[in-house]
Amino acid sequence: MIKNILFLFISLHSIYCISQTEDLNLIPWPREVNIRNGYFIINSNFTISVTEISSKRVKVATTKFLQRLSGRTGIFMENGFAFNSSKIKNPSLAITFNRIGKLEIYEDESYELKVSDTKIYIHANTDLGVIHALETLLQLMTISHDNYYFPKVTINDKPRFTWRGLMIDVARHFQPVDVLKRNLDAMAAVKLNVFHWHLTDDQGFRIESKSYPKLHELGSDGLYYTQSQIKEVVEYASNRGIRIVPEVDVPGHATAILTAYPEIGSKDTIYNIERFSGIFHPTLDPTNEKTYEILGGLFGEIANLFPDKYIHIGGDENEGKHWNENENIQKFKKSHNLETNHDLQTYFNIRLERILAKSGKSIMGWEEIMTEKIPTSALIHSWKGVNEGVPAGQSLINAAKKGYKTVLSNGYYIDLLQPASAHYVVNPLPKNNTLTEIEKARILGGEATMWSELVTPLTIDSRLWPRTAAIAERLWSSEEINDVSNMYKRLEHVSFRLEELGITHIRNRDVILRNITNNQNIEALIKLTKVYEPLKIYTRNKGGVEYKSYSPFTLFADACTADASDAIVFNNLVNEYLTTKKTASKKEILIMLKDWAANYTLFLQIQKSSPILKTIAPLSKNLSAISKSLISILESKNKKKSDIENCTKLLIEIKKPVADVELVIYNSLKKLSYLWSNKKVHIN
């Protein structure tokens, strides 16, 4: 009997813990979470003690922690800085760690966090773990009617993958230092630890070179980072536990380099900085010794600026057209028994590998660099998917089997503007793999990639966040943490918290809309942004010829984002209604339809305030019209044939992209329209 009661108590406690943990808004989700009854109330006497080991990272992190905690609660903290443990008794938060962590792969980033009724403990092997624990503690902060508090909880946590990265391309559109810093803060908030800095491409060379100053003088339009600024960003990242891997993309994507030094190009011509997007032919000449002289000096400078072991050399998308047209290059290939352009690029990559090795660096490159002759010290960056004729992630598996360490970006291209759910299900190392344990260890993790052809400092945050947080969870948390609806619930909370770090992904929507309307009432446009999303997978600016690098990115499409909030709600309601016929779902659907039906009247009130609104008008007009027809169908017992026919016609119009956006409730509208017709509709 006692055993049965004890079993019942344990079962009920487990159920309680599960239900309680579902209320936590933690991203990434920790490895182990055990929540109990009780809480630690936050007040003005909150203090922090830190073990005597000196760590600038912990000093920065604790100071920032107290500032953010005070900012969230409005509590005037008596102490704005942490104390050494010998100088304070009974601190609110006691932090201990064993050593300073190294910014390198496989480093220990684990931590233990315990919140009791009277005290909070953080312990980690390295100061990197402390930084992560403080971010988790901030995410735990909860608000009641009377208090701000931390729930009573014990967390043991460590990352699944050692490489959890974000690449930002600053070549296509330059991103100032303050933009990078706020995004480094956001990265730290979700425990990303590698910033891949794509510094050069056809559209710009963004590094000050003291050895070859024409690179930044002629190849940047004056938009580049001084070496002093680079050191500043490197230190800023280091203090947040983030490594920086720089990328100089060669031998292709080299137009900006050749604008400065055309003599190392493969074609005798005049080069100018590229203004469009796409893949272009200017390529470095791998048979010219001056190419290696310039790259040797440049990479020597870069090696001194960036302490990380790896330097990314790009190596992708070289079609070799200028190589094929150059007689000297063809003769070189024959004399060196290089049968293909791929062989020639391997020759080039090996030369670079030796140059970097002199500075104690290893090469990292996109998967095209992986050939039999490339040493296994190279790090392979997997980016191709089925559209490029390679099964998604296959190059990752191949690289690991061949002895290369490797990182995945296929599936994490956030510039494609796919929903967070699409990235969330991408697993770098699924259970059904055939790798040995040694081979598994070579799969280091993954990187989200933000290519910036259509991204400016005004919009970059809205393209990065909050979706990158979903990728961060996939790279940190167990693959068993995979509930998409729960992820979205937590993502919404984390999203608005990113604003305290200066991230502009929410506020800049309204900045753009006020610009469009000439500072009129933007309510009607806000409603549209919640159901319309920018065209996806490079269908905006198709072929790269609609927009130049200096074209306006202050249009309606730039105010819209992936994962339009009302669309997610509406799509779920429609699927639920069609499956269950619940009256409650129908009522909610009607409320949303009536709101869209009335919205066109609001839109017409501001339409004359700006010429650009003429291009947006069909979005509001068509949505209003089909909403009215569906309302009539849903509310009437006798369905009018005219309403059904009108819906069918409107669906044809609505499906057409307008102003570079698409209506992401289209399929749900179609399902409702076809429900009372003779047409069959597939319910997802």
C-alpha cells in the first residue's frame, strides 16, 4: 500500500514538473530541467558573488545581467556590479567556475544552475558556461501580479554541438559595427558561439589592408572596417564567448579584389565593383605568382587580426569561364597535369593552405574545396541541397567519412525567408546515420547564413530574428526537443526580449510603414504584414537584376517578415475547423475574416498619402473581397453560388505575387472556399 502511494506521489510530481516546465520560455531548451514548488523573489538587494578567478567575460556578463534585470523589472538595484566572493557574505547569486575557457572547438560550455527560495547557484567548468547560465537565468525570470521572481529550479545543461554559428554577409550590403555588436549580443542570448564574418565578395571588399590599401580604397565604396574596428569587434565577441571566423572568398566572387588589382585576374579587362546579385565570372588567376604574393600579404594581416584557428577561403561557385578563355591558364593546366578546372582550383586551395599554415591557421571552405588532395586539417562547410543535385546534408556525411571536420548550413539559409519550422526540423546528425562514433565527432554543428543581397542595416534584424533562435535550439538542444508548436510559443517570448539588446526586428516594421505612408495611420498596413510575407527562396529579385546594391529596401516587402503572426493563427484555426467542425474555431475564423474585410476601408483612408500605396492596394482590396464572400458562406445556411464563384475568381488573383509579397493564408482561404463546392481539397 505504501509503495503504491509513493508511486502515485512520484507520478503526480512528475506530471506537475512536466506541466510546469511547459510554462518556461527557454530557448535553447536545456538538457535537464527539474522545477519544484517555490520561487526566489527579486528585490533591490540582489547581489552577485564571483569566484576569485579573474574573467573579463564574467565581469561583462554579470554587469550586463544586472542592467537587463533592472531594466525588465524597474527595480533600483543597490549594487550594479558583481563582488569577488571574499568580499560579500550571503549573495543572492553565487557564481563559481574552474578556469577561463578557450574559444575553440570542443571546449566545455556546460553549466549547473540551481534556484532555491533563498539563493541562486551557478557552477561551470569554464567561464563560457557561466555566460550561458546567466542567459538561462534571465529567460527564467517570471512576473506575477505582485512580484518579479525566478522559479525554484535545477538545470544541468550543455550543448549538443560545439559549432553553433551565424554567418553575416557584409559584402553585398555593408553592416556597421553597431549592427554587428547588437547581433553578437543576440547570439549570446541564445547561446550561439561562432560569428562567421563574410567580408569580401563581388560587391565589396570590407577590410582595411595596410599592405595592399587599394583593396579597401577601390573595392569598398568607402564602406569597410578599419583594423582597429575589427579588433574591437573581435574583443566584443570574445567577451560574449563567441569566436569569429573571417571569410575572404576566393578565387571566385572576386570582382571587388580585381577592381583594385586587375593584374591578378584571369581576364585582361577593366573590373568594376558589381552592383547586381548573382554569380559572376571574374576570377583570380591561380597560375600568376603575384596572386599568391598579394593573398599571402593579405592573409598574413587577417591572421594577426583574428585569433581563431580557422580562416574561411570561400571557394564556391567558380564556373571557370575566364579560366577556359585564358590560353596561359590552359597551358599551365596541361603542364601540371591538371585535367579540370576543379583540379586547378584544388592546386590553388593547396597553395592557400600552405600560406595559412605559416601563420598557424587552417582553412575552412564551402564544400567545393573538398577533393582527395586537400588535407584533412581543412574544415568543410556543407551548403548544397537537392536543388544543386546533391542530397541535403550528403556532403556533410561524406566529409565526416573522409576524415574532415564539417559544419552544416544546408537547411539554415535564413535569407530564404522560410518559416522557423522549416529550419527547426533540420538535424545535422539524425539518428538513422551510418557513421562511427569517431566520424560523428567530426560533425561539429551548423551555421545559419544571412546573405545580404536584399538586406540592409534597417532590415537585417527582422531577417535574422527570431528565426535564428529556432536554429540555435536545434544546435544546442537534444534532437528529442522537436515540438514545433511549443517552439513557436517560446519563440514569441524570446523575440520581444531581444529588443532589450537593441535588436530592431519588431520596431523597424513600423519605421518602414511610416515612411511608406508619409507618417499617416499605419494600422491598415500592419494588419497586412501579419498575413503577407516576402517572396521566398530567391523569387524576389529573380536572376539578381531587379535590385542593385543601392536600390531602395524600404518597401512593403521589407516591412513583412517570415512567420506572419496572424497567418499562423488563421491556418491552424482553419485546419482545426475542417478536421473537427468545432463551433469555437468557426467563430474565431469569422472574427479574423471580418477584420480583414473591414481593413480595406482603413486602407482607402490613407491611400492618397503616398504614390507607393497604389502598388499595395490590390493586397488589401482582394483580401477584403474574399473575406466578405467567405463570411457570407460561413454565416448563411443557404450557400450562394455567386459567393462560391466569386471566391474562385479571387483565389486566382490572390495567388499572383504583388509588390514582392505573397498571401500565406492562401491555402486556408482555398480550403474554406472549396468546402461547399464540388472540388476536392487536401487538408494538411
